[in-house]
Amino acid sequence: MSFIENFQLKFYMAFIAENRWTQYIEGVGTTLLATALALVLGLALGVLVALVRTAHDQQRPGRHNPVLAVLNVIAKVYVTIIRGTPMVLQLLIWMFVVFTFSRNATAVGVFGLGINSGAYVSEIIRGGLMAVDGGQMEAGRSLGLPYTDTMRFIVVPQAVKAILPALGNEFIVLLKDTSLLTVIGGKELIYFAKGVANRTYDQMFPLLGAACIYLVLVLIFSWLLGLLERRMRQSDRR
């Protein structure tokens, strides 16, 4: 059998035979859903942690809220632990230590990804909030606005433009990190690619196919992120 014939046969077995291409499509759908759910959880947790830490750091001299101090310590410990340990190790702990009773590895993995993403999102949001000139906060408070309204109407709108590109990059990183779900038995793109490889006794084409799919997805989202950044730059000029 020639090289071309062998290539065609393996390609056919990996993608065409028994409609195996549908398995890759299913894997892409699961991967995108897992990414979206983890991002929503990460955003919610990240916003909460960022607001706690920012509110603590922006307290007026001589005024210290003890409850806020405790929450700030908890938030700092959370961020330190999550950012200081490998994600794959965190997923293993969630699956085989914390949720030992669960048989839905994909759901546990999405939860773990969201918890991990929350730590990084919180630093992105906190950095954006702290980057806003402190005079903006003082101006709002001098006008009689409470802290929450000052953050809502003055500080946050200015910070959003600074953090959106970084949040887009976090989404792309999270998309690629869903491949780690296969380590704990989660069903995503790599899981289905390995299933095809086990049936065809060939690892190269299924894994290369999965790699190409990830690359295409990342390129698409990177392009969309670039469009968003250009739109934001144009609005700044106006």
C-alpha cells in the first residue's frame, strides 16, 4: 500500500467510517458548553472576590470594617491557593477527594474550571478597577454618592474597557484548558478523539484532528476578540 493510499485509509477510518465525524462535533459542543459554564461561574466568583478586595483596599484612612477584613483574607487565600497550584491537580482533588460520590466527571470538571478561572478573573477585574484614577472615586464621594453608586456609575464603566480584552484572553485559555477534563473522565473533544483512536488502533489522525479543531476555535475567538478591541479603540477616539 502506497503512502497516499495509507493516508486516505487512515483518514477515512478516523473521520468518515461509521459517521465518526459526528463524534468530533459532539465533542466540540460539549467543549464549548463546558467553557461557557465555567466562564460564567468564574466571572461571578471573580467579580465577587475583586469587589471585596477593592473595597477593602479603598477604605478611607481610620475606617476599617472588620467583616470586610475577614472576607479580604479569605479572598486572598483563595486566590493564592488557586493560582499557586496546577489546574490538573485541582481537578483531581475535586473529582477524587471532594466529590467522590459524583459520577458526572464533566460537571465536576466544569465546576473545577470555574473555581480556577475565578481566581484569575478576580485579578483581572481588580487590576482594572485599581487602574482607574483614584480621583474618580473621590469625585463621586464628594458629590454625595455612596460607595456602591460611585463604583457602579463612575469607576466600573471606565474599568470595563480595560478588562474586556483580558477577559477575552481568559476565555480562550479556558477553552483550551477544557482538554484537562479527560484526565478525570470528563467527556469533551479529547475524550471523543481518544474513543475513535481506540476503535481504529491509530492515534495520529484522531489526535491531530482534535488539535486542528482546537486551533480553528482559538483562531475564530481570537479574531472576534480582535474585532472587539478595534471597536473599543474606535469608540475611544470618538
